[in-house]
Amino acid sequence: MHFENLSTTLLFIGLALVLSAISIFYAFVLFQKIKKIKVGHERIEEIASYIHDGAMAFMRRQYRIIIYFALIVGGLLAMTEFKLCPVS
């Protein structure tokens, strides 16, 4: 393959996509490995369920904040694009 025909930006984007795919595959493999481990103690499973519930509540709150932020920033960007909001 001749790399001199590719732009540097395209090369970096391709590299980022390949490395991202490798990272996602590795995370999936680790997830499968961890899911196979059996927990033999009932109290540990109970504590794990409490941690999971707390983590999910945290994530719901974070996603709500991110959605509001994205909508506000997107609205401001749209207003500046259509000249509805003056930019200094």
C-alpha cells in the first residue's frame, strides 16, 4: 500500500478507528472473562447488587445532565450559525 497518496489526517483517522476497534474488542473479551467467574457467597452478591443500583442511579443523573448540556450548546451553536445570537 502506498501511504504517500493518503493525507496525514486520513491516516490518523484510520489509525484511531483501528485502535478503537481493538480496544472495544479487548474490553468485550475481558467482560466475557469476568462474567464467567462465579460468586459463591450470597452476601457478596447482595453487596454487588447495591453497588450496581447506586451506579445505575449515578449514570441516570449524569446522562440527564449531559443531555441538558448538549441541548443548550447545540442550541447556541445553531443560533450563532443562523445569526440569531450575536457573537463577540
